[in-house]
Amino acid sequence: MTIRIPWQLGDDPHAPFPPADTALDEPDGLLAIGGDLSSQRLLRAYAAGVFPWSSPGEPLLWWSPDPRTVFDTARFRLSRSNRRPLRASGWQLQVDCAFDEVIQQCAHIRRPGQHGTWISEEMIAAYCQLHRLGHAHSFEVYAQDTLVGGLYGVAIGHMFFAESMFSARPGASKLALAGACHWLAQWQMPLMDAQVYNPHLALLGARPLLRREFLTRIHRLCRQSRTPGNWSAQAGTVAATTLLA
């Protein structure tokens, strides 16, 4: 029996990743190990259909699972049972007004059945740098002036790669997801990567996409020109009642 070893990444952040279809079947999608979280390497990874994920104490691991889980942004719609209380919440949504706080909340908020976090301080620093460069973005939910939910991820061209979301109040992350899909669809960004399947995402409308199809689509979307930058001004503020009308 042959044991395959993941590709070892070197020190050059500009070096290409190995082809995603060479990822291991077990554990599903493990492609490479090592390297760093420089902005250049992260952008190269996402454009190649690869993302970093490591548990505490592990070396840096890079993944490209098959199938991938995605949302079609223009088709996203919360169920009636979810929309009704959120419409009455009085909450508002904005974009790129509190990226650092969103990623900190995603890292440290308590989640049922989860011990610790994979969003290390090193990752927080790396994605905050991507945000300053105009490549990482946050979608935020506010109850008056209090941040109660959010989602963050990375944009390349017309493709958005979601990373994590949080709720400080029931339903807030669902509203953040609805807001993200609303704006991304308006901006001709038809696909949101949600990485790995779980039942919660499936209930919200996520679907599996074979890796080869995912790679074909993101290759085209990432090549479509979109200038990096802060999205807050073009998004403005949207009330939950308006978004979920």
C-alpha cells in the first residue's frame, strides 16, 4: 500500500500550489503542508481553489476538498420561519465597517460542540492585512450600534471565498449570509465558496459542487477584473426589513 505525503511548500510565497486534483482522498482534500500566510500566498491559494486550515499545534495545512460546498448568491433566500423574526429585529447591515472585530468574534465566540478555534492570531493578522489591501471583506449585522453578527472572506475578481461567520444573537449570522449574497449578486459575483459541507449550511441552501467544476468556475470568475478596495461606501446601510421584504 502506497502512502501519499502532502506536498511540502517552500519559502517562496509566489511559488504555485500543486494541482488541486492531486489532493489526498483521506483526509479529504489535504493538498500541501507548510509555507506561510503572506498575502501573496493566500491570494495564490484561493485563486487555485485552495484554503488554509489547521488545528492548534499542527503545522500549516492547505486543503481542496471534493466536492466543494457553494452558495449561488442570486438564488439565496432564507426560509419564511427565519425571515419573520429577522424582519422584526430592527437590525441593520453594513459592509467593511468592522472587519477586525468580525474576525475576532469568529475566532473567539463560543460554539456548541467546539473546543478552541482554528482561527489563530497568525491567521487573524494575515486576513486583517488582506483586508487593508482590499482583498478581504466583512458583512456585518448591527443592533443599533452593537455588532451582533458577521461573515468574512476573500474576494478575487468576481469570486468570493467565505471563511467564517458568527452570531452573538440568534439568527444574526443567517442575516449576515443573506446580506452577503444580496450584495454579491448585485455586484455580479454569482458564487460564494463555503468550503466544506455541513448540515447547517445545507439547510441554508448550500450545495455540493464537484471540485473539477468548482475549479473551472473560479478560474473564470477570478480572472474577471474587479479593483480591490473597501466596499463600505458602495454597500451603504440596509435594514433587515428591506433586505428580507
